[in-house]
Amino acid sequence: MTKPRERDPIHRKRVFDAAIIALWQHHTRLLVMGVALSLAGCAGTDVGLVTSHAPVVSLGPPRTITVIVEDDSPLPERKLCRKTHLDDVQAVSGAFAQSLSKLLASRQLAVVPPDQPADLILRGRILDVCGGSKALRVLVGYGAGKAILEVGVSLNDPRTPQGPPLLSFKTNSTSGAMPGGAYNVSGLVGVGLNALREDGLPKEIDQATAIIDQQLSEYFLAQNWPYPKPAETDLQAWLHRHT
């Protein structure tokens, strides 16, 4: 009976080194995927072409403003998706109007209902909205399950309804463009769970509100209108983080 051939020390060392390298690569992959997971819910907001005009009729510093949020988004072709779409529209419409009203009040503008006279009208048209899937954003990423919020924004002078908007632009916010963390189960703890909680339409609303605040600030400054910074509140602390 022939004895099995013993592995020489060099071969054993090569096997050992290969095992160490494979283990290091595995831990490195987990670390990289953990970082990717923390970014999986990262939202970004783009601003489209901004156009502005001075009021046709001289207007002193505005004191009152009306906020109107309208749905102008197309219905999905698939009937099964329409209920979800309508739920997203309803949720975004209320939350977005509330977010804008809170912002403007913090800038010392009195927000009045649409049926009352106002110096200005801020109109937000929801052009596209999709809540997406948090699970797909975190586990897959690269656009799978992404949340979308596209809004057409205009600032209007109610005294000249047929005239051009004083200010108009679009915001386009998305979550879920980064890679997910499907291979890092441990990453679902801590930072990963924070990503699950913070991304999606609520964050898109927050970022769109911050962009609108920035554009209004620049326009008011150009017209020599006051747009005072609010006191350091939860809203202002948030604006500092997102602008």
C-alpha cells in the first residue's frame, strides 16, 4: 500500500497564503458594501432651468403668500400600479404643502388659504412621483426601487394672472441611485437601518423644499424684498444640513 504523498512546506504555505488573501478580500468586500449600503438611500436633487421676471406692476415687500400644490403627474399605464400612484400623490401633496407653509412662515411670510387675497402665490405642480421600494433601494440599488419626485415650481403675482411667473423652475429628486448592500447582511444594522428610515419620498420633499427656499431667497434678494433668516429651530437646523 502506497503512502499518500506529503505536501511540501512551500505548497502548504501557498495554500495558507491563498486562504488569508481570500479572507481579507471577504472582509474588504463587507466593508465596501457596508459603505455602499449607507449611501443606498442617498437622495439627490437637480434644479432645472430657472427663469425670473420682475413684477409687471410695482410690488412692495410681500407680506402674504398662498401655497398651492397640484397633481399634474401621468397615471401609470398598468392599472395595478394606479392605486399606489394615487396614494403617493395624496401623501406628497399634503406633506409638501405643509413643508412649504412651514418654511415660508419661518421666513415671516403669512401663509393664507387660496380663497383669500395674497401678495404672492407659490405653486408646486407634481410632475412625477413614485414612492418606490425601500427594500430594493437598500438591497439592490443602482436605480432599483428608486423614489422619484419631480416638481414644477412657480412664483406668481395674482394681480397679473396672464403675465409670466415671477420665478419658475423644476426640481427633480431621486433616492436609490447608489449600489445596494445585498451581500452585507450585517450592514442592515446601524447605518443601514438609518438609510431605510431616512430615504424615499419624505427625504425628496425635504430636499425639494430646501431648493425652493434657496431659489426664493435669491429672487427676494434681487427684488430688495426681505427674506429674513428664521431663528435656529428644527427647520433651520435641517436647512443648514441640506443647503
